[in-house]
Amino acid sequence: MQDRLNIAVFVDYDNIEIGLKSTLRREFDVALPLSALKERGDLVAKFAYANWGRQEGATRQMAENAVQMVQRIPSPRGDKNGADINLALDSLEMAFTHAHVNAFAIISGDSDFIPLVNKLKEYGKTVFVVGGKAFTSTILQQNCHEFISYESLLEDGDRIVATPMPDRRDRGGDRGDRGDRERGDRERGDRGRDRREKGQRPAPLDLTQAMPLVERALQVLERRAVQPQLGLLKSTMLQLDPAFSERAYGANSFSDFIERLKKAEFINVSGSGGRYIIERRGGGSDKAAPNPDEALPGLRDVLETHRFDIEVNDGVAADELEDWVKQEITDFSPQKYGFQQFAEFLNYAQDKTVVRLTPDEDRGLIVFLGAEFYPPALPVAEPEQMLEEDDGPQPIVEGQPTIFEPNPPPPKPKKQTRPRKAAASTTRKPRKKKTD
């Protein structure tokens, strides 16, 4: 069995690029995920799929990081999933033909790769997924071996490069309505500038929200009668939740994460020199894991309240929807439900069919009403047929047309058979002789 992972990297460039531009408002830097993957194994192959004739700015960074660029030429009719199919076929071919490749990294947030991830796991391959938490399907995050969020790769000093949101086009109406829309656009632009000035890494989550997962992992190790060391604890936590990242809680490493839990007196830690032994504190934590489903009813109410505006204006920007939610739900906070950003919460709501998200390079993340707001029409009930009472067979009147067979004639009486006479005896009586 190989101890070291040999990782083949496959980049769905179009998906990751537009996802980052619409959520984090920054360009995709392939060096960040490659650096994170090098900490987990050897990168033996690197491929990126796109129409590179239209991505001149990205070809240089791909060449600098020795990423092989696979040219995807769209067909005249368009091939929206062309890169997905090529990537899936090439990765499966490598799984069959390169036995030494025992791990695959898919840099994309497309939920269409869930069957590919499951198939690679069937073949015994370790699967990493790299993408933004705000646009990578939560189902994809939970079904790989480890999900590496792009947000966690950013340094504290990194700023999110953003472009101002363009004003919406006038869709008719009088001057007063147009003036109200223009004032609203200016206000939204001011709020957008404030967000861009604060464009740091997302705010870290509270350490107490990580304790249910930590305690569950410690319980698993106790049942296995295994000493809970540092590396083993993290691998167990990733088995339980592949989307876990210590950087989401403000820690730069897992050892730093454990030190923070120790200072907060959530766990007991013994040992030194990197050989920490972690134990649960007596009584355990009374903090329950955050439940995102509790935030969905409030979001549904806000969407229903502004349903007309959303449908008429071809969706709503995620920033504007966040303002609506905070205005109508005063104590709302994404961090309360385990999300660092509001866009992450919307991504979760999309998997619950509450909203539908469309990334746009100019307008950012656009939110539409989900499928549950447009339930399928009920089937049309067929009219009930009148049941005719059955009065039995009707009499047949001679000379009148009828669709029924005439009444059968009465049966003929059987002929009575006479008893046969007894057969005459075959013995003849002697004749009397005539006398003279």
C-alpha cells in the first residue's frame, strides 16, 4: 500500500473563474490550490480545461505552474458541458491506465462532478475537491474525502478585488420611479464600496461551533481504543465532515486550532513536541451544532415578500438580498448558522431548492426564486363517468332494431323414446305335422 499520495489535478477553469469573480470578486490564482495540494502529496499530473484562445491572461500563470492546458473548442451549437465531459473522461482513463496515481484533485464547484467523485471513490482513489464555499455544491463538498475551500487559502492581508456593480437598466415607468431606482442604485453602490474596502478574508466562525465535531471525532477514537493524537484527530474529523477547515475558525494550522481550543478550556491537551494527546473535558460541551435549516423559513418569507421585484427585474443581486434579509430579520447573521458569508448560506439554500443562483461577472451572484416557488401543476382530474344502472336484459320486440342479440329460442322438448321390444328367441318351435 502506498503511504504517499500521487495526485492528478484537473482544473475546470471556466467554472472556477466565474465562480470566484461572482462571489469573491477576484481572479483565480492556480498557484494557491496547487500549493495546498502539495502539502498532501506529490502532484504527478496537472491539466486545465478551457477555450484558451479567450483566456490569454490565464495562459501565463498556467505555464508558470507547469499546468498542461487542454484546448476545448466549442461546437457551433455550443457545448455548455463540454469541459465537464472531457475532464471526466480523462480522469477515468488515468484511473484505469496509471495505477500509481492514487489520488485525484478536482478544482471546480460544479455539482455535475458528483458521479465522477463517487466513481473514483469506488476504484479506491482519494478525491480532493477545491472550490469556493459560496458556489461549490454542498453535496459535492460532503461526498469527497476532503474539500479545500478557496477562501481558506487566502492570507489575512489579501484583499478581494471587486468591480463596481453596474446600474440596472431602466425597464420603463415614470420619472419618479426611475429616480427612485437611481437613488437605490447609488445606495447599493455605496454599500458595495464599503464591502470592497473591507475585502479581507471572511470573518472567522466561533470556536464553540466546532466543538460538536471535535467531540464526535474524539468519541469515535475512544470507541476504536486509539490514542487521539493530533494528525489522527484531524483525519477523523475529515471523515465525519470533509468540508471542515481549521482556517474557517481563524487558525493557521490544525495545531493552532487545538491550542485555541485548549486556551478556551474546551479540551484537555497533554504532551509536547508535536505529539499532543487530546482528551474531552468532563461533561462535554452543551453547544449544539448550528442547524442551517432554521434559517430557511425566514429566507422564504423575504423572497415571497419581494417576489414581484425579483421576477420583474430578472433576479436580485446577492448583496441586495442580504440587505433585505437583515432589514426584515433584525437578529439574522450567517455566522449564527455556521456560514462565514451570506453567499455560502445562499449556496446551501440552492441545494434545498429555495433559490437558484447564477454567477455573473458584471452583476455578481444573481439570485432567482427556487423550484419550490414554482410547484408543478396538479394533474387535471378526469370527469367521472356516470355509472348506468343495470336493469338486466331487455326484452326483444320483433320488428324493432336492437344492438343486442335476440333472445334465444326456447329449447326443443326432447323426444320420448319407446322401450324396445324384447328380441325374439332364436330357437324355433318344431312345426306340427299335418295329419290326414
